[in-house]
Amino acid sequence: MITLHRLTKDFPGGVRALDTLDLTIGDGEFFTLLGPSGCGKTTLLRTVAGLETPTSGTIHINDTDVTPLPPGRRDVAMVFQDYALFPHMTVSDNIAHPLRIKKVPRAERATKAADVAHRLSLAELLHRRPAQLSGGQQQRVALARAIACHPTAFLFDEPLSNLDARLRLEARTFLKRLQRELAVTTVFVTHDQAEALALADRIAVMSHGRMIQIGTPADVFQRPATTFVAAFIGSTPMNLLPGRHTDGALHVAGATLPAPTGTPEGDLVYGVRPEYMDVLPQTRPDAFPGTVSVLENLGTSTLVTLENDGTLIQAVVPEGDEPAIGTPAWALPRRSLLYKDGHLLQAPPRKPVYTGTALL
Amino acid sequence: MIRHTVGRLAATVLIAVALAFFTLPMLWLASAPFDAGPAITTSVPEFTLRNFAAILDNPYALGSIRNSLIQGGGAAALVVVLAALAAYALSRVRVPGRDVLLYLLLLLSSVVTGTAAMVPIFELATRLDLIDTHLGVILVVSGGLLPAAIFILKDFMDETPTSYEESARVFGASPLQILRHIVVPLVRPGLATIAVWALASVWGGFLFQFILLRDPDKAPGSVILYTLYTEGGAPRLDLISTFSLLYSLPVVAMYLFVSHRYGFRFHGGIKR
Amino acid sequence: MAPTTSPPGDAAGLGKARAAAFVLPALVLIGVFLVFPALWTIYLGLTDYRLTGLAAADPQVVGLDNYTDALTDPRFLTSLWLTVAYVGGSAVIGQAGLGFTLAWILRGRTGPVRRAVEGVVLLSWILPSTVVGFLWFALLDRDDGTLNALLHTPGLAWLLDHPLLSIIVFNVWRGTAFSMMLYSAALENVPPSHLETARLAGAGVPQQLRDVVLPLIRRHVLTNLLLISLWTFNDFTPFVLTGGGPEGRSEILPVYVYNIALKGGELGAGAAVSFLILLINLIFALAYLRLLRGRRKSLTGPPA
């Protein structure tokens, strides 16, 4: 269990990288820190590792206050973005290096390294140097090194970002399975929302040193707490359309929609995911009108962009249902969210609608 | 295409000229020692090995090479160890005024190794009881070599990604372990290069050694070389050329060994 | 990629105390055998200290007399000019220029040609200075020199007729290795794609060098020029070849210092000139820093 209490980190020059963070990460939980670069996620990870010293606040790992402890005494293992495999050591020596530091006898180290390597399908590569390995193999060696020392927690700093797209998917599945098996508390930093959704038990979306939203992938995907999160999560970004609530109706981008009860009057932002839109060939008052301007093939579906007086509206349609470019079309929202001043209005959650499209 | 061909031709000509330019002065070293009657001109020798026998008869020749080994090796070891420690710390911990300090020391080092500081250095060595000792030579020359060595090694250290050290640190490695397990192996080409550079500087050095050592039994080869004159003051070319060759071999051997084993480079960047 | 090589914020967790302990041994050695003699030299520069005679036993502080004497001595000014020509010709143009040219031509080449060139260039640098002195003596000798034999110019006294040129060429021969090695390493770090982009845009070699290579190796150029200028400025080896002569025509400053301090016995005056050399070196260093450091980016932000 990792507990942060009012954790703050100021860099010289007045940049507040972490802003009074409170957080508890449960035993065995796969916790992901997600955010754009510069949001403080890596700083937070490095602070938990002990590589950065917080300006104030505390970090507990399993009820021990580790804030004053040096990195080596916190019983955590970290995998770096560039893997930090030592180029002058063989795979075996790399994996065994943490054990060498812990003064484990040489023979025992080698056995242990071989065990872990075997488990990660690296057995054939034990005597190679990192330079002789593919990116995926290097990544697994870095994992093996982290596993070999049986830490209380894994800290991952974008360990998949240096892999090419296909390999990244494989590595992602592998990592998730491994973490389930080992049941070790894991903190995983990424700027890739799909990775976060796929891997995490819980996600914290960070911006400017604060946690904007903490929740399960489903929470964060379905009910983004702010427009920032809404825009950040989802492989196709959510439509965030400016609108106005007057006379009991919502006026958004040429459509008139019923307002949920309790919606305040005035300017709002209407959010709807492209996946939760149907494209119709004929007009409807509660659908957004527009002209089909771009079609993007997503494989099993197509992303349709409608243009209406400078406003762009995107919808995902199943393969075969694409409208023709240049024709008028109407996008009908099935499920939407309302934001006032950037924050989600706490309307009662609507019943999820089965869409046929995977959430990712 | 024409531009390309002209370029290649120019490059080839330049390489040939450079080869000739750098080889020419060394030819004498290859011919004279084996010549029965060496002159200053490089010529096809009237082959003999008698000169080598003659130099071995000189009471100080072999001993002086041993002295050079002690002084050069000692200074190289001292410079490498101290410069590596200092360069590492300076590269990794931010100290205000660090760069200014380094540049200042560098400036001082080049001036002080000059002739004007001879008297203070002699006085200093006398008071520290270092005259006529190998240690005296080692300490004095190391002091002069250290700033440049730190300066060059710091560049190597700066180019080493810090994630290696951070990774080791998260696994509990102490700073000395990090230095031993990771940093030293990574910058080994730099350390080896500095060792050769330091050894070569001391090996050819004359002034300090001449001033600090009175006892010819302690004198290094570079000083002994200047004693190989006839009583009339004319250089004994047979002995000088032969001893020059013998005296050059150890440094050349060390260079070959180091460059083969570790690579020889004055600037960092890691071969992964 | 995160900039892993940029600001190193104590990655190894040394801490100030341990860092100080790492630096201390080197600093002590430098302090005792470098800074202390240097300060002593500066003090001597203010006295009339002599090698022999009355002033040797009881030197008097004479203030800035040595400095005014030196600065008004035409011999010093000639020597200064010679030194500038020597440093400019042999270090900046010769060593750095030839070193870079060789590194540029040899980059991407492998095999015996590269090994041969690197081998001889490095050999001329690694050979002991004392040995090298004799080698060049043999090459340039008036009566039996190899060069005269090769050029069929018997009796041409290179060291007497062209003393400055001789020591300049000598120093280029002696010191090019350092520049070549440094630039070779630097050029390895220039991504080929940058050069290719420039070539596709139609840039010739000079434009590639100016627009692509130089900006990328700026720091190496600075380091190189700084070190070789300093070393050349204080290089005493030419003394072996010409002894500063004839008639002072190759009397560069280190030789001038030797001649007045040890030969002439005026230690105080020699020390003063040494300090002047230090100041001139400082001007050189500052000039390089200004020229080459102009566009240094500040990478002090927090990591992502």
C-alpha cells in the first residue's frame, strides 16, 4: 500500500510540480498516472522512488514513512523509459545486479536471474549484451530486473513508449498478466490514455501537479470530471460543443435538445463521444446538422467529421454505413455529458447504451 | 557528380599528403638505430644491432626506463583516480561557480607548468623533502595534469545517461557501488585515454624531472637522453637514436594496448 | 524520449558532503602543487628576486615595476606577437583545422587507410617530447637533414631562415592528434539524417558544415580551441628546436620567460611575465566562451 499525504514538490524557479496530493494506492493495485508531458506524473513517480525529495508532505509504503529514506531503502523497483540496462553487462548480470547490491552470493544470483529470465522468455538471451537485443527484449530484461528483487511495489515510467505500436500491444497484455500473477502494487506512468485504460485498476488524470480525476477506467472514460479529462481520454476525442440552456431546452450547434432536470441556465459545454453518435441522412431537431467533410477509416468503423459553420462534429459509424463526402448529414447523440465552467454537472448517470463499438 | 568526384580526389590527395607529413619525421627513428654509422639524414641503414648493445652498456639507460615507468605510471594512476572522482562529483552535483573554477584551474595549470614556476616548485619540493624522490615528480606533474584531466573526464561523465545511476540507486546501490559497477565501466575509454595522455606527458617531460631529481639513478629516460653526448659536447647519434627508439616503445605499446582494449577517444558518448 | 542526459540533478544521490569528499583529494593536490606555486609566482612578480646575487638572498618588493618594464620592453612585445602568430598558426589554424579536416574526411571510413592515418597522427603525439625534439632536428638539419636531402636543397637552414614557420609546422605535426580525436568523436554524434536533409536541399560541403555540423559540435569546438590554445600558448618544446633564436625570431613567451628568468636570472621579471601570460590566456578563454557559447539553451525545467 502506498499512501501520499499532502505531497508537494516545488522546483527551483517556482514551478510547482506536485500540488498537495493525497492518495492511497491499495495492495496489489495497478495504478496509472496519466497526463500530458509536464503534468507532474513522472515527478510523482520519482518522488515515490526517492529520486526526488518532496518539498513537504509524506509518503508511506506499507505503514512505513519512507519520506526520509534514500531510494534503495524503500523496497521498490523502477523500470525507466529507456530501460537503463547497463550496456557493459550481460542480460544475466543486468537482471542480477540488484541482488549483487544486496550481497546475494554469486551462484544464487545466477540461478535467480535464470529463473526470472525463463519466466519472461529470456532464457536464450542470458549471455547477450543489451545492444544485441530487440526493443521488446530489452523491455522484458528491465522487467525481469525489477521482478528479481521482489519489491513491495513496481514503479514504471512509460516503459512501453519506446516500443513500436504492435509490440506495445503485446507488451501491454503481457505486463497486465504478469502483474495479476505477481499481485505487486504497481504505479505506472503514461501519457497514452489507451494504455492507461487498458492496464489500470484505477487511473489518476494529472494536470499542472494536481490530480484532476481518480477513478476506474470505466469511470474516467464514461464520466470525465472536467473538459480537460474529457478531451484527454478516448482514442477519438470527445466532441465538446459550446451550448446554451434557456427556456428549458439546450441549444447546441444547431440542435435543440431536452435539458435534464436541474440543469442550470446559461452557457454550457455539451460533451458527446463520437462513438455515442448516430449519423442520419435526414433532419431531426435533436440532431446536429452538418456537411460531411472528412471520412477516416478506423478499420471496423469510420470516423465521420461533419462541418457546420466552422464547428466540427465527429461521429463513429459502423463499416458500410459511411455517408458520402459533401452530402448533408445529421449526428444524433445517444449519450452525453454537460459541463459548466469546465466541470461535469452531476446529472444522474444515464443507463449505458450498448453501442457495439468497443470502449477503446 | 563532378563535384563528388573532385571531392573524393581531393580527399585522397589530402590523406596521402597527411600520411607523408606525419610519417616523414619518424623515419629517422626507424633507420638510425640500426645503422652502423648513423648520420642525421634518414638513409637505408647499414644494418646492425650493435647500437642496442652499446646502449645497454650505458649504466643509466635501462634504469632510467624503469624510473620513467615508476614516475609515469604513478602519475597516470594518481591522475586517473583523482580526476575520475572529482569529475564525477562535479558532473553530478551542482556547485555554484563550478565551471569558472574549472576554467581557472585549467588556465593556472598551463601557466604553472611553464618555466617561471620552476623556482617556487623547487623551493616547495625542498621544503616538503621531495627532492630526489619519485613521489616528488609524481605529485608535481599530477598537480599540473589534473585540471585538464578533470575537464576532459567531466565531459565523459556528463554524457552518461543519469537513468543508469538512478536505476541502480532505486535498487539500493551506494554511490561507491554505482561508481564501481556502472560509471567506471561506462567511461572506461575516457579513463584509459587520460591514463595514456598522462603517461605520455610525463614520459616526455624534462624540466620538472631535471630540476627535482639530482641523483642520476632516479632520472627518467627523458633526462638521460640529454646525457648521451660525447665529452666534446657532440651528440652520440648512435646512442641517441637507439635509446629514443627503446624509450618510445613502452608508451607506444601502452597506447596500442589501450586503444585496442578500450578505444581511444577524447570525448564521451556511449557505445551501446 | 525524455532528455535523460540533461540536467543531472544528483542522479547518484551523492549529496554535497560525499561530492566534496570526491573532489577534495584532487583539489588538495592541485592546491599544493599548482595554486600555491602560482600564487608564489605572482608574489615573485612583484619583487626583484634574482637567481643569484644580493637580490637572491633578500628580495625587495618593487611593486609593478616588473610589469611596466615588461610592457615597455620591445623584446616582450615582439615575443607576444610571435606567440599570437604561433598559437594562431599552429593551434587554431593548423591543429584544429587539420584535425577537423582529417576527422571529416575519415568519418564513415573504416579499414586500413583510416587506421594508418590515425596511427601516424597519434604516434606523433604519443612519442616522448624529448625524442620528438631529436626527430625534428634530424629532419630539419642544415647539412644532413632528411628534408633537404628529399627536396634537393642542401644547406637550407630551415631553423635559421624560417624559425617561426618551422616551429609552427612542428607543433601542427605534434598536436593535431588531439583535435582529430575530439572532432572524430564529435562528428559521430552528428545524425546522418541532418546531413542528408541538407544535401537534399542542395547544400554543398561548406554549407553543410556551417549550417548543420558547426551548430551541433559547437561545444566541442569550444573545448578543443580552449585546450589547444592554452597548451600551445605555454608550450616550451620549440625551445628544443630553435632555442628562441635566431635573434629572438622564434622567442615565444614561454621561451622568453625561460631566457630572462633562468638564463638571465631575473626571476621576479620572469614571474611577472608569467602572470601576464596567464592574463592573456584568460582573454583568449573569455573570447572563445563569448564566441561559442552564445546560443546555449537553458535546460533547467523540471522533468515531465
